[in-house]
Amino acid sequence: MKFPFSVLLSVFLFVAEMVSALYLSSTYRAEGDRVWQALTLTLALLPCLLVQLSLVFVHRDLSRDRPLVLLLHMLQLGPLVRCVEVFYIYFSAGRVEEPYVSITKKKQLPKDGLSHEVEKEIGQAEGKLYTHRSAFSRASVIQAFLGSAPQLTLQLYVCVLQWDITVARGFCMTISLLSIVYGAIRCNILAIKIKYDDYEISVRPVAYLCVFLWRSLEIATRVTVLVLFSSVLQIWILPVVLVNFFVFFFYPWVLYWQSKSPFPENLEKALSRLGTGIVLCLLTFLYAGINMFCWSAVQLKLNDPDLINKSQNWYRMAVYYMLRFIENAFLLLLWYIFKTDVYTYVCAPLLVLQLLICYCFSVLFMLVFYQFCHPCKKLFSSSISEGLLACFKFLCFICKPLNSSDSLEKGDIKSFNDFGDNVPAGSKTNESQNVNAGEEAVANS
């Protein structure tokens, strides 16, 4: 049984960010900055409330007689109680013989072209730990992109306006950045576990390091670009944020309406049709919040029982990073043109160059991860380099003049279509096992 390190790290980041935000808001109050105090408290308490709801929803506490646990959740102490419960289960496991166990079958990653299926017994204690890990994984993502990301943007904006970084503000920004990066890493692991739920997956430390560098540079660059732009064009930042948010919010719904699939009814048995719609809206809201700051490794597919698109679409990833790079460059250009006297002692061209290079490095680490460090790269029917090369060839043919369009070879179109929506080998499972296998794999993270 694995040590619940992910639960401990999630609770540590949750408590550290909450304490730092409360202390920072008290310093704003002492300085008379009521606006910054109110915004800091709002961005700290609102995601905390969503985290409590997420934990209650996963554990189905509303349908169980647990008034004390619900009271502690109302007092915003739910993660602490869950953490104590997790370690109690972990340290008490094995002392009492379990009345029954469940059997799961997982395939090993192919070696020399062969893949063996391995059976594993899972006891009640280990099953409960799976549920807790799953709940804290979801809570970490919610905390990261609905709380930590806006909090980091706000505090960095205040630093730029006041041209000062206090100890309290610096600590809060550091914890928020770590929380965002951890939430992004959980998204990557979640995508891997769900797409390859037939296989026993082990993520190496070098893969974690690569994802950490990729996500850190990507998120830090994105937040800095938004803050610099908003510091000189306060009014125009609102349209930029709203356009980004609504595009990613409605994109899964547009794909769902185009598929003409029936409304999902098996999301949760206890939910009504209205409740299912609310949960799906909250899920797409979180999906839009993630894509505002970084690439979401998990792609929503509302007409799928698992709500996750299991195909590996290199084309969609390439388009996202190309458009995001262009957007960041355009926002930095506007900042450079309209920058105020606040940036007199800042070398603006060098800062712009550094931010663009950092974003390129984040893309480089992303390519390294998918090419060399991905735990399931043996299951790819096409590598990331081949997929991106096909995308670039397709874009080059699009940019050609119309009179040369007849020279487009059929083989290039076929290769692009193969890479555009490529389902890796071994990722398909029976429809009757999709939900259970997906939940078990997510909980195992």
C-alpha cells in the first residue's frame, strides 16, 4: 500500500495558501487598502468553499448520516479531517483481516512487443485510500485554477502597481505558484491514468521533473504577460479574459451539440437532470479556468461516459500552443507600446525577449516529456515529433497560394488525418468497464 504522499501535499498547500492569504489580507487592512483586502479574501474563501463541496460530493456525505463531518466542512476544516482519516486508515491497515477483497486486472506495458495481464487484490482499506486520493486530486485542481491562479495574478498586479514585494506577498505568491503547478501536474497524471486505464502505469521521477519545469515556465510566463498588459490597459484586460474564458467554456458544449448525443444520465445516480446539468457546467467552468493559464492535458468530451476524450490529438495541442504564443507576443507588444513611466528603469525589450524565451522553453520541456519521459510512450502509434511535423506540413500547405493547391499530395493529407485524431493502442476498453476503470485509475494517483 502506497504512502498517501499526494494527500499530505494537497493539504499542506491548501493550509499554507489559506494562512498566507489571511495574513496578507490583515496587512492590507492595517495599511488601509480595503479593496486589496476584499479581493484577497474573496479569492481565498471562494475556492475553499468549492473544495469543501468537491470532497463532500466525492464521498457522498449528503446521503450518509455524518453530521459532524458536514459541520467541519461548513467550518472549512474538511481537508484537515479527511487527512486525519486517511492516515488513520493507512496506519491501521493490516491489523485486522479484511472480510473480502476485490480483484482488478491490469496489463503491463509491452516489452518486446508482448503485454502480460496481472491480477491484483485490493482490500477495503486500500479501496478507501483510492477514494480519498481521488477526492484530493480533484480538490487540488479546483484550488489551483479557481483560487491560486487568480490569487497569484492579483498579488503580482499589486506588486507592479506599488513597485514593492513584501515578505507576506512574496510568500503568498510562491505558495500560489506551487499550488498551480501541482494542480497542472495532477491534470497530466489524470489524463495518463484515464487514457491508459488498462495498464499498470508508473511515472518516473524524471518525468515529474520534466512536467514541473514545463508547467512552471508556462504558468509563470502566462501570469506575467497578463499582469503587464493589465497594468497599462486596465479596461482591455476584461475583454481578453472573457474571450479566452468563453471560448474554452463553450467549446466542449459545441462539440456535444454537434454530436447530437443524448443528455448524460449516468454521471451520478443520485443526481437529477438539473443537478447533472449543474455539475457539467461546473466541470466546463473549471476546464475553461485551466486553459486560461495553461494547456489542459485532460480534454472534455461530454458525450463520453467518462467525460474525457481518450484520443491523443497532437494537432489540437499544436494549435493551442501556437495561438497562445501569438497571443502572448501580441499582449507584450501592446504593453511595450503603451508602457508608462513606472517601467522607466526596466529594459522593456529584454523583458519581452525573456518572457517569450521562457514560454518557448516550456514548450521544449513539454516536447521532451512526450517524446522521452511519457510513461506510456511505447503505446503511441505516432510520436510527438511525427505528429507535430504533420501539423506543420498541413499549415504550410494551407498558407500556399491557391494556384498551387493542386500540388497537394494525398499522402500528406492522409498522414495529417492519421495524426489529428490518433487513438493509442490499448486505450480502448469495454463500455461496461469504462466508468469503474477510470475512477479506479484516477483514485490510484
